[in-house]
Amino acid sequence: MRKPIIAGNWKMNKTATEAVALVELLKEKVANKDVKVVFCPPYTSLVAVKEGLDGSTVGLGAQNMHFEDNGAFTGEISADMLLDLGVEYVIIGHSERRQYFNETNETVNKKLHKALEKGLIPIVCVGESLQEREEGIQEAVVTTQVCEAFKNVQADDAAKTVVAYEPIWAIGTGKTATSDQAEEVCRWIRENLEKIYDSEVAQTVRIQYGGSVNASNVDELMGMPNIDGALVGGASLKEDFVRIVQFGA
């Protein structure tokens, strides 16, 4: 059985002071032995959130990282820097990074290798744009993203990853893929992992859905056989996140 994983991507929201208040509001309410819950605050709040989570089962994640250990990369953060702060998870290749900051399949692959090398748990994001879906090429797009992200990643390492399907057209728009649409793509992702590796790896990897997940649609989404969790944006910044973590209750 794959343990569900619900991750809150706080994006560029919350000062360190505000982050502490949000942790205090949520941490006890989202404690759930049957679901892995992860908070992914901005870099500037990682230390404060880590301290706020002391003694909690909630994991700490970062929203991005560089693929080099150190160097002249102004404004970037390395895996070692994250580990030193107690970070366990890292989001890689989020669509906003791809769309606004020139993230490519190649850099996603480099970051995935580095995260695994350092012992971070990567949440690797894939997903198609509205234009790509309207053109009917979403399967080809997602297949390419998965294959290139996992290029030269060994099976044992691949099994440690989390993959997040996040249709770009559903992020922050209030639009949500239907449960059937989300399940279809998550099934394609699992089928691709089986082709790259084997059935054991494919059945081990947890696949999240991300794209305007909220308290109203989480039950149906989480009821799908190939959806093992959610990467939650705006709804993770408020008490609605508690209901998302308690899906099916």
C-alpha cells in the first residue's frame, strides 16, 4: 500500500513570522498517522517552520534547489544548504518554475539526480498547458517530461521519488481537472515508470495531483486508484488544508 502524501506548497507567501502562526494553527490539526503531510514554505521561513514543527510528524520541504553543490549562482540554494536546515523534501520542476524561470526537462533531471544523491525526497512535477491539452498532445507532453526527468536515474532511487501531476491550466485558476482526467494522466505516469523500470518501481512511486485541490474536490480525487496524494497551493495557506488532509472522513 502506498501511503498518501499531501504537500502544501506555500509559494511566495508568508513572512517567517506569519509562517510560524500558520504552523501553530495547522500542525496539530493535520497530524495524521495514515497520511504524510509536508509543508513547503519559502526559503526565508524554513528555519522558523522547522522550529515550529519540532515534535510534529509533519515533514518540511523546499520549493526548489540548484543542481550544483556550490558556486557563483547568485540567489540560488543548494541541497546541502537545505539539508543543514532540516529539510526532507524538495519540489522539482514546478510548472511556475518552468513557465517563469526557464526550468527545462534537462535541469529537472539534473536537480533530481542531485536531490537523490544528497538524500532529499524529490517531488517531481509534470503537466501540460491548456494549449497542449486542447491540441490533444497531453499524453505525449507528460510522457516526455517523465522520461527526461528520470533519465539515468537508477531504479532504487526512482522508487524513492514522488511525482506530482499538475496540469498548468488548473493551477491557481480555480479550474480543476475532473477526477477522471487526473486519474488518466496519473495512470499514464505510472505506465511510463513501468516501461522505464518495472512494475515494482511503478507501484511504489507515489503520484500526487496538483491543480486547485480544495476541500470540495479532494475526496473524489483521492478515491482514484493511481492518485496517492495532492500538491496543494492556495488551500494550504488556510484551515481548509485540514479538511484536505482528512479526505474521506
